[in-house]
Amino acid sequence: MRPGPFSERAVILAPTGRDAAVAENLILEAGYFATVCEDFDHLVQEVEGGAGCAVIADEAIKTADLRHLDRWLHNQPVWSDFPIVLLTRHGGGPERNPDATRLRQVFGNITFLERPFHPTTLVSVVGSAVRARRRQYQTRTILEDLSDSQALLQTALDAGRLGAFELHLPDMRLEVSETTKACFGRRPDEVFTFADLQASVHPDDRAQRQNALDATLTTGVDYNVEYRNVWADGTVHWVETRARIVRGLNGAPKTLVGVSVDITARKNADIERDKLFDQLTYERSTLAELTATLEERVEQRTADLLKESAARERAQEQLRQAQKMEIIGQLTGGVAHDFNNLLMAVMGNLELLRKRMPDDSRLQRLLDGAMQGAERGASLTQRLLAFARQQDLRTEAVDLGALVRGMSDLLDRSLGPRIVLSFDIPDGLPQARIDANQLELAILNLVINARDAMHDGGAIAIKLSSHRIEKHAGTLKAGDYLKVSIIDDGEGMSPETLKKAIEPFFSTKPIGKGTGLGLSMVHGLAEQLGGTLELTSTVGQGTTATLILPATSAAPVVVDEIEPERQEVRSAIILFVDDDPLIAMSAAEMLEDLGHKVIPASCGRDALDILHSAQPLDLMMTDHMMPGMTGIELAARSREVRPRLPILLATGYADLPEGVQLDLPRLAKPYHQAQLRDRLEQLLG
């Protein structure tokens, strides 16, 4: 089954209640495909036919016969690790459910989701599972291509009558092809060990062959030797063996890979040539040409075999790394979206409390501390969303040189007097397609990282340059780019530290001095913008962090620095729509505190009923991710009823569906009352 809508769908089995219908609607609204199954046998049939993941309620498996699905899961090919989301009752998660271990053994790649679940969490979990399944399909294609290449190589070996072998180190375990066995007079079905090979070598050639093997194992030089071997019938035959060392990830010798060819005929010809040298000059030159051709063929085939081996190991390592990062991204993205909603309620109530609190300095300090904690939480969620590539970006054409020059005062204040900061910004650079605010934070983050690597002071240079990619490479498409390089002369990083530097929560700073999300946030932002982050470092010589960002030919956006006069906003009647009671209460209080009248609605359908009524309304403010009907869908329906009604979309969910036609004003959660007031002034002023 090739990747596509059918093979990436979610199959759902929830036989009781409305869980199946709710899950199907949420998944379809998020832009994925879903199929609801009637019973367990139906689910197994759909999984075998091709699917991206399975969503199963735990009551559906209590009496079901799991053997059929267990066999299918255990017989998956090496590239496949089918994801299953198990909907459990409250308190039925893995930490409180004694059956969780048994279910993990049966299902393998399983995620537990307790009910009632938040719609955003279900969509995030299913989306991550489908993306992971899509990468598995891509890995299958890679492995199929490798298999085809290996088949072509085997055909070439057979055509040249070359036998392949692998000697696994250090236990000297030998694997040989049928052609290699034939070189030593063995049948295809006979066992042929390394000890058997040693015993078959002619006594007069054993020392020469052993010396060549020892040199290869100790120094790594290519193994190239000709020697005689004695067959079981007593006849003597010549064999030529060529091989190279393949090293493991730790650099130690792992396998000796090579080819063998029976050269008895050639050796006999050499003997006859020596006897008839004067008469066989032409034959001698012809034989020399044949020998040279054979040597080139052996060298080429040996090299091809060693490429193939390295490519297979790289593909497997890339698969493991992609699966690990996908799981971490799934967890951080889901947590960050839910945490945004909690911070919205906390920050809103703290702001209202500040206005109503008596003039008490001690209470004021406590309130300031609580607000600072909430602000730090909001900053942390932005880093989590940046790592998970789910933050809300507003990309536009920006003069990157002007942006960096404009940061000089901020950077100087952040670095202090012991750091010398310099700029290398050439003229004539193209515009960058970026989110200016987010990029400023990323550059500041990289500069502070560089400062922290220079305990005794030093120099930091920020260099801009243009960059052209001619063809697709890694995550970057062909096209024009800009490079922003932050270069320090600090202590640098070891290869081991450099390899882990962008992994989330990895930090070399002491506990409490860093979250380990700085570089992973910058990396996630760069990839979300269509670029990447590259790191190079040498211990004792410093580090270079390079942001590669997409360029554009569009004219740069000019920002008017003159702040407009604040307009007096009339009291308005606002329809507020949000399914979370905490956020609804907090936001309604903030709106009423600003002098507005609030008409609440807990879902899209309730809001439509109010829109169809005679209730006067000046503006509608709505969340996006709501069960049954999203904020985008509600906005589209409201335009049919009240086409002139202003709409404000307030949401912490960045991954809006692709192809959305409505261009709605947005307010990112969590927000302050001042931000809410400014947005309302723009829409109602």
C-alpha cells in the first residue's frame, strides 16, 4: 500500500457512546482521513488493508480475541511500527492501570489517552501518529531501493564469477556466498566456517596469507592476497581475495567485506606462458590486458559492496532519529497548546485582581511574582511550540541587514563590557521571508549562548551573506537563501556535545541556569520558516551558529514608528465563544472590565442560534479548536447571517487548516488585557 489518503487514515473502534463519532469528526476537521469500524474483526481487516494509525476504546478489547491483531503486529516488516492510540477511562492511564504493561507487549507502539480528552490533544496525538506512519512508508521506499541496488550488485558479481564474503569481528564469524564456497571446492549446502577456510589453505601459503590478514586487522590497509587451497579430492586450486574493513559507529573495525575469485586457470596459463614465452608473446599481452580488466572489476565491485553497507546503516540511523524527534515533538506540542489555555486563565485573572486589590505593597509584590511566573510559563510554551514547529508565524519580506543593525543596542546591553561585538553586513542583500519578531529572539538567543561560552570575555561577530542552493539538499529546497552567522572564539564544543546540541532539554549549563530548549527552539523556528540551523565547533577555537533563511524578491515591509493616538472606544456588545469554562470566565471579566457587554456561548451551534436571533451585536470573539465546529467554520457561517459583523479569532493553536480562505484578525493566547483592548480598538474604533 503506497502512502496516500487510504494508507494514512485513522481507523476508529469505540462501540459505546459517541466517542467514535466525536473522534471521527475531530480527525476529519483537522484535515486527516478516518474510518469508523463496527467491531474488532472489522478493525483488523481495515488495518491489514492499509492505515496510518488505529484509535481504540479500551472497552472494545476487554472481550475481543486479540490473537489475529497480535500476529499481524508481530509479523510487521522491519520498516513498520504501526501506531495505536488507546482511549482509556479516567484513571485508566499506564501509571494506574495494571494491564498497561500487557497491552504494551501486545500492541507495541501504543499511546494511552484518558477520557474525557481535550480535542486539541486528540488531534495532536493522531496527527503525530499519521506523520510517523508516513515516515515509515518513506523508509520502506528507501529500503526497497537499497534492496534493488543490492540485487543489481549481486547480478554484477555473478557475471564476473566473483564470490562475496563477510568476516564479522572480533568473533571471526564468516558468511560466504555460494560462489565463494565453490572457490574452495564446497557445495552450496555445506557449512563453511573461518576455521574451515584456514584449514584449506596450502601449507606453503599459510604464512603469507596470515601476514596479509594480520596487517589488515591491525592497520586497516586493504586485504589483497593470492594463495593456493587444497580441495577435499586433493586437487590444488588458486584463489584471489580482496577486502576492506567496515567500521562501526564507534570507529572500531566491525566487518571485513570482500570478494573471492578462482584464478586457477589464470595461474596455469601463467605457468604455460613461462614455458612458451618466446612463442606466446601475443597471448601474454592479451592475458595481461585481461588481468588488468579483472583487477579493475574486483576493485570496483568491492567498492560498490562497501557503499551499499554504509548506506544501509545511515538509513537505519536516520529512521531511529526521526522517530525519536517525532515522539518528543508530539509530546511538547500537545502540552504547550493545553498549557497556553491554562496560562490564559491565570494571567487574565491576575490582571483583573491587580485592579481590584487594595493598595498594599506586600500584596503587590506577591501579585508581581505570580505574574512574572505566568509570563515565564508563556515564554516556555513559545519555546516548546517553536521546537514542535507549531508556533504562529507572520512571515513577510524584511531587510535583514536593517533588522540586525537595529538590534545592536539591545545586543550590547545583553553582552556587557567584556564582549566585543562586530558586524559584517554587505550591501545589496536580497530581502528575507521571515517573522521579524521571532527571528530577533532567535538571534538574541544565539548571541547569549555565545557569550556564556566565553567566561573570560572575547569577541562575537555577526556576519550576513547570500547563499544559493542549486538542487534539493536535505530539508532545503533549491533556491536563494540568506545566511546569518554568529561566530564566537569561546571554549567550543566536543564532537559528542555538538551532536546533541539541538536536542530538546539537552544543556551543558548547571541545573537551574538553562532549559535546554534554546537551540532546539532556534532550529524549529528555522525549519518552520523553510530554512535550517547549522552548527560547527572546535574545542578551544569557538563555535559558529548559522541560520539559513529563505530569500524573497518582494519589497520589504516598512513599519511606521509613529504610534497612533489612542481612540476612545464605545461600549460594545460582544458575542464571546469558547468551550473552556475557565477561559470563558476570565475573558468575559476582562471584556466587562473594559466596559463591554458580553453574550457568552460555549460552542459554535449556540453562537449560531444567537446570530440568527434579533440580539444586537457589535463584534464576535471566538476560539478556534472547539468540538463540533471550529472557530474558522463558525466565522464562515456567521458571514452568511451577519456579513458586516467584525470577528476576532483568539487562539493558541497555530496549525490552522491549509487553504483557509478567511483572513481573520487574530489574538494569540495567552494575551494581556492591554493587548485585548488594543485589538478591540482596531476593530471597533
